[in-house]
Amino acid sequence: MRITEENFIDQIKKKNERALEYVIDNYAWILKTVIKKHLFRLQDFHEECMNDCLLAIWKNIHYYNPEKSSFKNWIAGIAKYKSIDYIRKYLRHTENADIEKAIIPVEDNLLREILTNEISSETEKMLHNLSKEDRIIFKKLYIEDKDMDEISKDTGLGKSVLYNRLSRGKKKIRNMVSMKDQLVKVNSFSI
């Protein structure tokens, strides 16, 4: 069977490896662009991240919904979040390195600060559209790593209220990201 633009997604769902080759031939440039943007100084991770992106596409193609976004936007999102995972992996590695065996150049500290700021900036952008109270709850849970009992005690809100706010907040963030993807799609056509 010949793999084309019309059937490659169905063929990936059927686990046809030639369809993944089609994705590599026609869409790898998107993955490379996003990976290079986010991992600009971590060139050692580019190839590994690219492979992880392709594996994620292969394993998660059933989550792709053409009514929500284009395939290009979907794989760009995968590349972005995989890149962020690699930044976190790098940061964890630098935190856990044996200080006696490590030679830590000054540049690494600067790179670490840049990457930490990028993650913080992305997080702030996502949380910006939430109410002040919801931002506090999200930060306590996901950044400060507190459990629901501690958050309930800190905020004076019951667990059910907290779960409700988290659920609504996640939905709001998903909608915001989806709208942002649509804007990127519209802007790419107008260029």
C-alpha cells in the first residue's frame, strides 16, 4: 500500500512502519525546529529527544483528533513538551551530579539559570489566566509539591473544593493551549 497524506494517520494507527517513515520524511522538520528552539544549548539531547517524539507519535496516535488541531500542531506540541522533559532531565542530572567528580564550568550555571527561567516563564504563562486563588492552589500542588491535606489546611478549603478548582483550572489551561494552537495555525497561513 502506498502511504499518502490522506492515509498516513490511519496507517500509523494500524502500526504500519512505512507510515512513520512518511512522517519522518514530511514532518521531521517541524520536530527539529521545535526541539532546536527549546534545547538550543543542549545539543547532546537533540537526537534522543527526536527519537522520543517519534516514539510518542507512534504510541499516542490514537489521541490525535483532527477536529481539534492539525497534525503539524499536534506533533509540535509533542516536541515542545518532550523538549521541556529533557530540560528537566538535564537540570535533575546537574543537581544529582557527584560534586567531587564533576567539573562545573561557569557556563553550565548560566545555562541552568536560563533553562530554569524558561520553565518558570512557561508555567507562569499557563497559570496567568487562572484566578489568584487557583494559581496559589496550582503552585502549591505542582511546584511546591504539597499534598491535598496540606493545601486544604493552608487554604482553608475542603478537598472536594480543591479537586473541583483543579479540574476547572486544568480545563481552562487546555482550552487556552488549544486556542493558542489555533492562533499559530491561523498566523502560519497568513504569512
